[in-house]
Amino acid sequence: MSQIKQLLLLKKSGISNRKAADIIGMNKETVNNYMNKVNADSLSLDELIRLDDPILEHRLKGGNPAYSDKRFETFKALLPYLQEEMKRKHVTLKLLWEEYRNEHPDDHYSLTQFRFHYNQNTKAGKESPSTILADMRTGGEKLFLDFAGDTMGYVDMETGEVVQCQAFVATLPASDYGYILFVRSQRTEDFVYAIMQCLKHLGGVPKMLVPDNLKAAVVKTDRYEPSLNRVMEDMANHYGTVIIPARPAHPKDKSNVEGTVRLVYMRVFAELRNETFHSLEELNRAASLKMKAHNQKRMQKHPYTREERFLAVDRPNLMPLPDRDFEIVSYTDLKVSTNCCIYLGRDQHYYTVPYQYISKTAHVAYTRTLVKGKHSANPVL
């Protein structure tokens, strides 16, 4: 019988944590940590005791299983409100729990579980940042972006061929919270799409995006002032953020995201190595679940998870998302023909222009839904 099951049986008998630790020869703080996980678990004490030893061991040592409980999603959405209310005079956590219980009478945490999750997030928010790279540890300040070197693929149902996909990886250094999305290539369009999906997942926009010196993001690599792709500039302006590529030959500039890439290899690539997927969507669903489990796993040197730290220090400092998605803007110069039209080859359409611009060059900017043009400083479309 495992020590953990012995602990649970002692607790069922009403033994205190300190006395149980003495009986089974376990550190008192370790016992406290196990019991915190037990209190937050969706299974009751009796249900946990009935589990086979290996399953019980994995459940309590492999991270906090409470985060697979849909009640945590409700709690996570309430967390900013709870933290603000606790700053007000005379407000107690028990009062907030009673209000929460009344709003969710059929699906709510017990007071013990409610206190545990709130205290975990409070603890994560109060953790002192490292003095090393302190500027990178500011919540919501930077989001590091990169592509993993290895690829994963899916089997095309029509051709039977394996389609290899690129792994886009992002991380917030203050919390070490990671994100992964497989896309078809490292082209600018796919890179921008991956960033958009990442920002939606985070629920906000950091003040800086820090990509590696990717061909998709950086046109010219310079030691001090890399020239950004015009598309990336437009995207940054749309989201109200700035893009600062990592400097070449400065590994510390991107150490966080490279660390996340290594973890992605272990938590996603290795664990899915024997799985077969038949679409990019199916591959991304599986990868997302693995990454979620990674973010909700207790960190070795801290008493909280990456997700708890993210909710405490990153999420509150992110800028709001804009009302609409970013669209890639393309640019071209077209000569106005004698029929007062310009021809846009991309969509094979003619667009009319005032007659006074015949034979002149129109500077055209276009997206999937809009075409605009101008001659010098005067709009012509």
C-alpha cells in the first residue's frame, strides 16, 4: 500500500496532519501539500481511497487534478472580481464564497476548495521575482515567440501522405506560461495567424512581442535595429503593441521561449509520438490538451502552477484585445488605365478611379475585404 493511501486512511480516521506525518514517516509540509490537493480534488476522500495505488499516486503527484474540473473555469473567470472585492473594507472570503455558492447552487466548490484556489493564486501573485533579467519578469510585459526545430504531422485522408506541420511556441516569462499551435508553414501569413490565436487564448495583448529573428518576421537582421516585415508592423499597430526581435548572438534574449520549446518536446511531442492524426485541427486539439496539462502541473521549485502564476501576474496586466481581428494588408503600385480603372491581379477585379488620375500611378493597399488607393497625398479610392 502506498504512503499516500495510508495517509488518506489516517485522515479518514480523524488523525491530524502532524500526527499522520509522524506515523507514516513523511514530512509535515509534504502531508499538508497532499491534503491541499485532496481537498481541491473533484473526487471525495472515499473515492480517492478506492483508486488503485498507481492511479492514486499519479493523480496526487502528477499535478492538481482539480483543474480538469469545469468548476475551475468558473472560478478562473471570477478571480479578478474576487481579488478586487477582497481589497474592500469588511469583505471576507467566506462572504464571497457564499455569494458564489448562491450564484452557482448546483455546481460550486466547497468553502475549503474555494479558499485553496484563491490562496494559491494569491501566493503566485506575491512570489518575489528573480533579480536576474528582472525586466523580463514583469507581468504582461513580454511575449516570446519562436518555432520549434522539430515538426509533427498528420495523415492526409485523401492521399495517405504525412503532412508535416511547424510548431509555433510562445511563452510569457513572468509566469513561464506556454502556448503551442501547429501551422502549415513558417510563412508570414501562418506566423501572424498563430500570434492572433495565441493572443485570443491569453485573453489580452502584452506590451511587447519578442520573436526570434525569423525570416517571416524580420526582413533584415541587424545587431541593433532589425527591420521588421511591413505585415508585422501593421499587426503591431493594430494590437497596440510593439515588436522587438531578439538580438542575434544573444541567447539570453530568448532563453525563456527556448526553454519552453524543450518542455514542448517532452510534454507534447514525446507524449503524442504514438498517436496518429488525420487533420491539422485534430493535431492541435491533442497538443492543446497536453499543453494545458503542462501549465496546470505544479512547478518543482514553486508551490503553484504556471496557470496560477499567469492568472495572478500576467492576465491582469495584459492590454485588451481589439474589437476585430487583424487582416494582413498587401501593398502594390498600379497604373490607372484609360478606362479609369486599375486591375488587381490577386482577385482578378477592376476598380474604378476618378478620370483625372488616368496614366498616373496609384499606391494600393488591400486586404481580403477592402481595397484602398492613393496618389501622392490624395486618396483616389
